[in-house]
Amino acid sequence: MEFFRIRKDIPFMRHALVFNIVSLITFVLAIVFLSTKGLHFSIEFTGGTLMEVTYAQAPDLEKLRVKLEGDGFTDTQVQTFGTSRDVLIRVPLAKDTVTAKIGERVLASLAALPDAATNAPQLKRIEFVGPQVGKELASDGALALLLVVIGIVIYLAIRFEWRFAVSAIIANLHDVVIILGFFAFFQWEFSLPVLAAVLAVLGYSVNESVVVFDRVRETFKKKRGLTTPEVLNHAITSTISRTIITHGCTQMMVTSMLIFGGAALHFFALALTIGICFGIYSSVLVASPLVMWLGVSREQFAQPKKERPAGMTDDGAVV
Amino acid sequence: MNRYPLWKNILVVVALVFGLLYTLPNFFGEVPAVQVASVKATVKVDLQLMERIEGVLKTAGIADNGVFADANSVRVRFGATDTQLKAKDAIEKALNPDPTDATYSVALNLLSASPAWLTGIHALPMYLGLDLRGGVHFLLQVDMKGAITKRLDATASDLRAMLREKDIRHTGIAREGMAIVIHFHDADTQAKARDAIIDTQPAAVAGGGAKGLAAQPDLIIAEGGDGNDLRLTITLSEAAQRRVQEMAVKQNTGTLHNRINELGVAEPIIQQQGIDRIVVELPGVQDTAKAKDILGRTATLELRMVDEDNSTNPSVMDAAVKGQPPVGDEYYVERGGHGLLVRKQVMLTGERLTDAQPGFDNQTHEPAVHLTLDSAGARVFRDLTRDNVGKRMAILLIEKGKGEVVTAPVIRSEIGGGRVQISGRMTTQEAADTALLLRAGSLAAPMEIIEERTIGPSLGAENIKKGFDSTVGGFTAIAVFMMAYYLLFGLVSVLALSANMLFLVALLSLLQATLTLPGIAAIALALGMAIDSNVLINERIREELRGGSTPQAAITAGYERAWATILDSNVTTLIVGIALLIFGSVAVRGFAVVHCLGITTSIFSSVVLSRALVNFIYGRRKKLAALSIGQVWKPGITAK
């Protein structure tokens, strides 16, 4: 089997402006959604109490809501989770009550419903997060993102060239913003695993850019007489089959998580799916034109690099 | 020719054997067990205890699957959960004949069913996080300000006693905010007091620096006021504050240990996190309310004098009931109903307590708690009782910041020896609870639960299943595709991927890193990303073939040229993993650990191990015509 039978280099760079305008529009849209709708943070960030309760028969959610409202829990969200018998209850942080006790009080309140005798609620999970923890998580997350960005820029600048580092990070941060935009637009819950997924995507799509850049560097060294756009076209074309196959494989794994992983892994897998799709797009069609516009040329690779990794052949060839 | 040197082949085989060995325990699963540990420092877990437990099980007619002992506990494995429960009751009854005074904690636990030789080489199953096994997680914040005010209260009490002893007359000493303030009528006494404090408190230093400049002053004394109202204001130095806070967190952690041990939870985790936080994880505990109750109980004892003049004055008492007690007094209701006024000044605290046991009063046969004081406490108590014969003292139990007068007896005579008994209107159960709480120690500072997570056991099992299904599903899909697309090289890639999984699980088992659901997701993702290296290699080999290389040369070139790319792309991914590891919270860290390990193992398995396999298959053939790597389409041939 062979999927990719490409006779000539595909002229990706001819349409570079179009690709970048498309991605700029997506990016701006994502920013707009983020600023107007905002992210729907999980209680891990906002603080509050989250309970998962399971019933033998599907309960009437409206009754639960009314009962909780009557018992003084305002702004409580009651919704089903996975099946109609599993109920998720979110109670926001209240200022003056002993917040750590809320879980028990909600459960007591639910158990006091008239039909609780035959259809008793059973606690599966309680999560309580105090206000100070949530704030720290948000700042730690931002710090982690910053550290990742700095680390990657430094590494790529050393291994390649600053132009590659800058374009890779711009392209990949744009992926991150777009994922966040999706989460804002659909108001999907942004939890800690999603944050982990977003950061993993950042690493993953940088990885993607690195593969293309490696080829660009190699082509500059090996093939003389090509213009910069031609070099880029050649590099992208010769790695495209690997790009599609690798991402296809990773996506198979992620799809499997979407199917079998249940509610707990749902948004994690979703964030990865979006990340993988835009990761391909951005590293191939955004990062490479950026490198071109930043003025990459053969001269930058003329001298043999000092830091040649083990295993690299004499002509400096890499994939 | 593609051959590995012998050492590389040996390395691959050793790595595989290691991987297999340490992955093995995960396949045996877990069996129900009962864990017995000592809760008293004087009682050691030894062979005798093991024999005793075996005897108990034999007489009760309960079959066990092996009894094991380590330094701290004896563990008995059982075939089924109901025998486990029966055995727990039998052992509990035999070892702790008096439930109010337990010597051993008997807890239900799960043990790895793997054979002893595996356990001997530290091959243990992966350590499952709470979200996979069920249990309770708490994050507690220690109130650092509370720790300091507590320390200041104690210092104020010391100074008060010292000034009285030296007969230096002050017009009041009290803690005001974060300082102790002593009032005087004249400057002479003020100076005397200041010198006395510097003399008796070696670490104290006067604000003017006149005398006793210690290297690291704990107490800083400042003079103030004028005319008839002169003051000495004493504050804790910053270094001392920090020390007090460090000690407070340490002591609270220790106290939590004691409390949880008394309750018999198998494998609890109690750890300091950051400067002022403590993490408590109780696997298997489902009853959060009870767990919280245990953690939150901050019982300590205080001994104070009763203000008898005011307590017998009806008008003062009326005002006190309404919330306006006289200055220096506090209003309490004694157990049994009488209100009384107790002086704020604390004569003795629970810190001086070395033991507390429930028992009965010798004369009245009422339930009682017998207390033993340390030598300093015994001396204070002797002086106190000698000086106050005929007066009433109050024994207060302070729980969660609220005090209760347990008893307020009249002092009949001097009591020496440091043995004190509290009795009065207690049930046997109350006496046992009070003793337990006092014995388990007091908290050096109040704590607050700032994060709580409870996961039911069924949810834990569900999470394992979901994580496992996702991984298997994705793995199968990738395996089928790779073999269809790259044929034999696809098979090699799949074998390398399986080896990667093996190494990852083995490392996680060996390091006993906590595996959480995000961790399982990271395993799946690591596999999904690890295949990238093999795709890179396979594509490169195809490309070399397309370019006209001989099969053997294509293999060599493919692996060599792919290596730099693999290295670069994995290092960037590793940077992300490490950032997550450093800055992530606990949940994210579970993901990051696996992510980082997965990247490392994938480099080895997809490059070194798959090369070894390819060398094994093709390396020795001199006349190799073609590679089984799927169709290699050459544009030059078909185009013409």
C-alpha cells in the first residue's frame, strides 16, 4: 500500500498568503469567543463543590433542583452525566458558610426527598476546591505555558536558527489559542486534564514543525539552485506522507479515548483532536511561510553546524 | 550488512527481561487482605504477633492465603472479601479485647497477589491513584497566624508566671494582636521587668539594644507609653515566626499521623506540601464525614482557675450569660449544666501531657480519663494545687476552637507526681473518645480543608476499565494499520511499540509513581506519539529505496537520517513534559510523569530495539533483493 504518489513538489508556498489569512481569521474568531464568552472553567479553577451522585432509576432533575434551591443552595447546577441515572451537581463557593461541609449537606438534602426511600442517591464522588487553590492553578498553568514557550524557543534557536524558533512558536501558540477558542465557543468544560492536553498539543505540534524544519535545513544543504519557496515546497512535500500517517495514528489513539474513555476523558480527547488537526495545518501551512517571510536563506546553513548530533551523517543530512 | 555489536544486542535483551519482570506483578491482580499494625509506641510488631494471628484464624476456622510480616505490620491474604471481613472481626476481637483501648489497628487492605520472589526484587504492581482505587483526598491549609498567636499566648503565660515569681508588679499582661503588651505604673518597674525578661528569656533583646544582644533574638522588646501608663511591647522576630510556623506544620502532620493510625486506615499518605499545606490521602475510606471529623478534631486540654467571687455573684453572672463577662474571665457551662466564670489565664495546657487513658474512678467508679504529665507539667500542677487549696480549678477540653468545662473540682490538697484524673458526668464512650483525642495530640495551629475529593470504589474500577479500553482500542487500530501499510516493517514497529508499553509499565511499577486516569491517558497518548519515530524511519527507508539504494544501505541510511529528527522532536516534547511536571498540580503531574517516561522509553524502543529486530531479520542476508516494507512507488518508472 502506498497512499502518496506525488510526482512533483506541491506548490504550497504559492498559496501561503491564503493559508495565513484563513488561519488569521480562525485566530481572531478564537480571540473574539474567548473575550466575549470566556472559558467555562471547571471547579478546579473556580473553587466550589462538585458531586457525582448515582440513582437506581433516573431521577427527576427538576425536583432535585427545586429541593436544593429550597434548602438554600443558590446557583446550583444539576445535570446528568453520562447516563440519565448519574447526576452531576455543582455548588459554587459561598462566602460565609463552611464550604468543606457542603457536600454532606447537599447529600442530606437529596436524601430528604420523598422518593429517596425507593430511589436513594448514592455518592460516587465529591470534589471540593477552596478559593486559594483555584487561583494558584490558574497562575501555575500560565507559568507552565510560559516556561514551555521559552524552553522550545531556546532549543530550536540553538538547534536551528532563531527564525525557525520564532515561526514555530507563533504557529503553535496559534493552535493553542484556537483550541481555547473552541472551548469558549461551545462552552465545553475547561478542566485540568484539558490544560494538560493543551500543553501536550503545544509540544506535539512543535514536534511536527521540527520534522518539516529538519527537512528544510537538509534540502538547503543538499540541493543547490532552488529558491527558498521551492526548498520549502520540497521539504513539505517529502514529509507529507509521514505527517499524515503519524497524525492518523495518534488520532486513532485519541479517537479510541473519545469512544471508550467515557466522560472523564471526553474533553481531554476533544482538545487533542482539535490540536492534532490544527497542528498539522499550522506547522505545515503557517510555520513554513512565516520562516520564508522572516527571510530564511541558504547562507544561514552554509557553515557546517558545530552542534552536530550523534548519528548525523557527514553531509549533515537528516530527515 | 546490518549487524549490531554484541553489547547492543545484550542491552536489548536485558532491557526486555527487566521490562517483563517488573511488568509481571500487574497481571496477578490484588487479593483482599487484613493489615495489623501497632498503634502504641511500646508494642512492637514481631513474630509472636504473627503466630498469634495465625492461631486466631485457626480457632475461628478461617482459611488464609498466607501471612506476611514486615517491620511495621502483619498482613494476611484471603481468598474472598467475606472471609476477609470475618477475619477482620475475629482478629480485632482477639487482639483488642478492650475496644476503648486498642493496642493494634486492624484494617482492610488489598495486597498484590504476585508471588513472593517478585515482591523480593521490589517488583510491585503500579501504584494506583485515588481516582482509580477510590478513597478520600484532602488538602489542608495550616493557619500560620494561628500558630503564632498560640505561641504568643504561651509566652505571655510564661512571662506572667516569671514576673509574679520575681515580684515585679505590672498592671496587666495580655496578647494584643500579634504582640504581648505588659502595662506598668512606673518606669522603674518597667526597666526591672525588661531586664528580667532579657535575663530569663535568653533569646530576647531590647529595642534599644542596651542589654543581652543575642545572636538571633526570638523576642523583640519595645518600650512605650507615658506617665502612669507605661508599656512593654513584645513581638516575635521574623526568624522566630518562621521557626514557629515550620514547627506548627510539622507538629500538625505528626498529629494527623497519630489520629489516622488510631483509626486503622491501610496505607494512608500524610505529606507536607509547600510551606503551609498538608495532603492527606486515605485510600479505601468512603465515609468522608467521618474522615473529616477525625482530621478536624483539635482537642486539647487547658487548666484554668475558676473565678469564684464572680461566679457566685448573680448580677455578674446574668451579664455573663448575655455575653458580657467581666474583664479577664470567660463564661462556660460546665458539663451537667452549671454556668461558671473561668479566668482567661491558662495555667497548664495539653502540651504537657504524656499519656491519657480511659478508666474508672477508684472511689465513685465513674468513667474517668487518667492523665500523665511530663516533669515540667507535674511541677506546675503541684505548685498550682499547693497554692490554691480550697479553690476550684476548671479542666477545659478545647475542640475546634470551642471550649467546654469537663469538670471543675475543688482542690483538696497538693497533688504531686503528675498523675491527674478527670472524671465527672462522662459515659464510658466519652471517656474513651476524650482519651483518644488527647493522646493523639493537639494541633499546633488550626487547619482548614481547602480541597477535598472523594472517589467511590466503583468509579475507580470504571476509570481503570475506561483507560484500559481506550489504550487497547487505539493500540489495535494502530497495529492493524501499521502492519497493513508497512508489512514486515510494520510488524517490527508494532513490536517496538509493544516493547515501549512494556518498558513504560515496568518503569511506572518500579518507581511506584502514582498512576491516575490522566496517567493512563498519557500512556495512550505516548503510544500514539511513539509510533511517529517508526513512521519516520519507515518512510525514510522507503525514500532511500525510491532513490535507488540497495536494501541494506537503505536500512542503514533510513535509521541514521531519521535519528536527528527523532531526537529533536522528542526533546521538544520532553520540554513540555518537564514544564508540566514542575508547574502542574497533582492531577497534571500524574499526566506529566507518564508523558516524560513515555518519551524516554519510546526513543529506546523505536530506534534501538526496532533496529535490533530489523538487523535480526535482514542483517545477515548478503543478497537481499527487496524489503517487506510495502509498495515503494517510483515516479520515474510509472511516469514513463
